[in-house]
Amino acid sequence: MGRPDLNRRHFLAAAGALTVAGSFGFAALGTGADALASDADTRVRYWNLFSGGDGYNMIAMLDAFRKDHPGIDVKDSTLQWGSPFYTKLAMAAAGNRAPDLGVMHLGRVTGFSPGRLLDPWDVGLLAKYGVKEADFNPELWRRAVIDGKLYALPLDIHVQLCFYRKDVLKKAGLLGDDGRMVPVTSVDEWFDVLKEARKATAKGLQTIGFWHNDQNFQWWFFVAFYTQLGGTWFDDSNTEVTFDTDKAVRVLEFLRRHVADGYANPGYGGGAGAEQFVNGAPFAWEGNWSVPVFSGAELDYGATPLPPVFGSPATHAESHSFVLPHQANRGGAANEAAHRLAAYVVQHARQWAAGGHIPAYTPTLSTAAYRELRPQNEYAGAMDHQATEPKVWFAGSTGILAQRVGPVVVSSTTGSAKPEAAARRMKGVLTDLLGTKNPMDGRTAAQGGAAA
């Protein structure tokens, strides 16, 4: 799912898993990797990192594929989320023990030494099974292309959202005639909304939970608002840092104000936002993977992309994507079946959307079934306003960039560092990383061939 707090992540996802599964009429527990006899014509080994609600959805989709393709035996393995998954996948690819199909966050693909640890997709074979470039958001597809070859097949984008309680906002006069939160187009308007919402908030609850102590979430929020300001990171050749400290200060001051003005209460801890939202707090900034949890709690709520307080809409987005881990002799029936499986799952992503993710396969977004999903239909437009990390080897979900810069953002948000000093530190980290070699292949960002 892309979130850092594994224990809480698993708890929340599991809490919503039965609701997600039941809403689509499939069993909460699928048959899994050992359900089929191994007498199929072709076997596909598939590694993923999906647990909790995402895991239930993926199992159901794999079981549907097995039913429709009895000649293909899918042996799926779910590995530990985060760095352990990427380490094991890299070792398997380097040692010629890689599975036929894997999953990665799209932002991590550039750093995974495409061409050495990843094999490119056969776009002709994908087209044979109904998936082609025209079916995807152009920017999302471009991010999956490295040195002119497609190295990732996007399954979704998962985004940071502004969840809001309709009952509290109605009391505060902040719901429009359409039953959605009033539009916000500036910093002042946003804090006016928080001010009015606080008046309608029950005693003992904070106004907004936004993970003020968490390095990953604070970094994701920074990326979103910095992108709204048109901020850049590096030049096209990845040889110079173009990070704008003035724009960074504006974003850091904005994030800090939530705590300084008392809307986010440091005493509740960074992870209390979702729980407080369930209990009646008006706002929570969370990833879209919280949709099954809030829906399972039967809340009257909505969800929008992060507010466009700096004018241009942009909300942080990552993507779960299928990849082909390197095999010395890739090809043949197993490789073709891997293409077929990935294409099938991508095209049947309405089930996946139940977990809150926005399907990458754009024909799904236009279907009546998807338009009926709430609150997914309220934030589907985030596909066209993605704020992503730079396309360099050290970026990507919970990658080195987040590990190095995220704590700096937190220090500013929580008040232990001045925004100006934090912005300078961030630029220093970016400068240092730009000259650092990727341990996967010994090349810097400028040498990595990351330009599409």
C-alpha cells in the first residue's frame, strides 16, 4: 500500500478487508497459491507485497484468472512489505532465481537497474492480450519507460487524500449543495475551513490528523504542495539541483501552521489521525488505502485530493506496477503467461479499486460500475494531477530520498527547526544524493539513463 507504519497498516487493512471483499461478492479468502493441482500446462511464479485488504483483493483477482485460464498455474508468494521485499527481489534477479512476474512501486523502478535486474516488457505481447499505451494516462506511462523501453506496467496510482466527515462539515456550514466539501483554492481559505470545522468538532478531538511526526507522510505532503507551486528538483540531465528553497519555505510554513495553530495536536501522536477521524474528527490526510477502513466503519464521509492551496491541483501519487525480474533465459510459455496474467489483472482492476486505489487502466475509470464507487469517484481526477518524486535512482516509495529528506520536513512541521533552515538542509541532501552512486549498478543519477 505504500505506508510506513507496518503494524498499524496491517491492522487497518485487515479491519476493512471483509467489507471490501463482501462488497464485490467474492470470498474474503481466496484459494491461494496451493489451491490448484500442478498439472497445468504452464506455471507462473509471481511475487508481490500485498497484505491486508490489498492482499484479499489480489487473491480474488488471481483466483478469477485461474478460473478463466485453467492451463496456467499461478504460484503467488506474498513477501514482507518495504525494503525486505526489494532486497530479496534484487538478490533473486542477480542470482538468476527470479520469479516470472513481480510488483514494484513505480518510483523505485529507475533505481532497480533496468536492463540488469529488470527485463523490459514486450509491448506487442501486452497488446495481444488487450493492453496498450493508449489505455493509460500519458504521464504515468512515461514514468514507466526508461531508455525507450517499458520496464513497468502500472496497475494503479495510490494517492494522498483529504478525508472529511460530512456530518461535522454540515454542522460547520462547509458542505456544498452537492454534499461535498466546499472548494478550497488558497492557503487562507484552507485555514478558514479548519477554523470553522474546529468550532463544530467534539471536545477532545483534533481538527485534522496529518501524520505530523511521520517522515514518509510529511515528505509525501511536501511533494504535493511543492509541485502545486511548480517546484522542480533537478535539471533534465540530472547534473544540477534546481530545488527552489523559497518555494520550499512556503510549503514548510504551510505544514507547520497546522501544528502551530493547534489544528493538529502533537500530543495525539502522528498516527492518531485515522482513529480520531472514525471517532468524529472532521479531517484526516491519509492514503487512499484507508477507504475500506472508513467505509467499513459506516462513516458518512468524503475524500478529495489534497487541497490546491497554491493554485494548481496536485496530490502525491505512487503506483503499484508489474515488473519482469531479470531472467537469463526469459522467454517461452512462462514469460508469455506472465504477460497474460499482468494484462488480465490490469484490465480487471475494478475489484482492486475497492481498496481505494485508482485503476491505471483508464477504460475502467469510464465504466458505470466505477463511477458508482464512493468516495473513489470523488478523487479519480487525481490521475491527471499527479505529484511524483523525481525520476532518479534514489527516489520512490520509502526510498533513500524519503529517508534522508523526510526527517527534515518533520523537524520543520513539528517546530524543532525553522523552515528556512530546513529548506537549506533539503537542498544540501539533494545535492549530496545527486552525486552518489546507485549501489545496484555503481552509476549516479546523471549516468543512469533515467530519461524517457
